[in-house]
Amino acid sequence: MKISVVIPAHNEESYIARCLSSIKDQLIPQEMEVETIVVLNRCTDKTGEIAKSFGAIVVADDSKNLSSIKNTGVAYATSDWIVTIDADSWMSKGVLNTIYQHAKSPNCIGGGIRIKPERLSPGIAVGYGMMLVPAFFLGLSFGMYWFRKTDFDAIGGFDEQRHIAEDVDFLHRLKLHGRKSGKQHKIISNESITTSCRKFDEFGDWHFVRIFGNPCRVKRAILGGEKEYLDKNWYEVKR
């Protein structure tokens, strides 16, 4: 079985080696092959050079649209199964093997994984809680997704009308597609990904609380409004 890992990357030279190292260090069976695809997004640093040094396939998408960037990466994938992960996140050692075990079941459509920040504080804990508590009751997750390419195509990939929160929308639609086709989605809980706290380092530990405390503005940003807000909080975050 072959799995493709797609990584969107905008000036990630400080983080991407850790992400790629975690993929290289996975405990996987001999019969499993891993393909890594890094999608360079308006990079002006050494992200591409670092990705190539790890043997990754490097492609480009210069749009300020995470859905488009991820769709570009999936389009280059040559595997039946795809994993998407952010460049500033890294996997525990058994993630890909766990996906491999689930993928062998014809009744599995894919899913998400448990996510944790690299450090905790009261502000970070409350901010993550604002996301993870409702996600738990809805059976959703954040940060990393895995799915069959045929199911990705069937639901139209990531929705390019959405500029943020495209991942949660994607998993929601994947889950609904699974119900219709008699397949189940899985949230991996015995392994995890860890994500950097760079946004908290830049904006403060209560950053998520401030953002999600204004849901109307977040909704406008999801649909492409609030361009300056999108750039500041998502597309032009300092690296």
C-alpha cells in the first residue's frame, strides 16, 4: 500500500524539517510506501530546499486559499490514500502505521486524529477547548486528515469557496459521504500530532479565544471576506 502525505508550506524553513523528520521516522511495515508532497505557497525562504533534502516532491500554488493549496497537493499524489498535515505540526511515530491498519478495512473512509499543542497555558487550553469540545460531540477533528483519493474526488475535495476552516468542512462532508456509502470515519486516538504554538507566541496565548469570540467575523473570513484579517491571522503569519 502507498500513502501520500501532502504538506502546505508558506515560508516554513523553521518548522518543516521537524514535520518531515517525523514522517521519515514513522514505524511502518515493509509493504507500505510513503510519498511526501510539499506545496510551496509564495515561499521566499529555504522551505523548498529543505523539502527536497528530505526527498519530498515539491510543487507550487501561490494562491491565498488553503483549500486550493491542499487540492493542488492531492492532485500530484500517486497513492490511493492521502494524508494532509500542516508544516508546523509533527506526527507521533505510529501515525502512518495506524492509518495503514485502518485503511486495510473496506469499511473505513478515513478520518482525523487527536491533536495537541506543543505547550500549554490557561489561554491556550481555553482556546483549544473552544474548538475541541464541540468537535468531540460532532465527531470531527483538526490538524491532520486521511482519506481515499476516490472519496476525495467524490465529494469535490476541499471547498475553494472557503478560505479558512476548510479542513473541518472537508471532514464533515467526508463523514456524510461515508454514511451514504456504508463506510465509517475514524478519529485516531492512540496516536497524535503536535502542533507549534507560533501563533500564540506572536499574538498571545488568548489568541484563539479572541478570534472565536467574534464568530460573525470568522464566518465572513471563511467565505473570503475580511482580507486583511485573513492575512494577519492565517496567510501572512510571521515565521
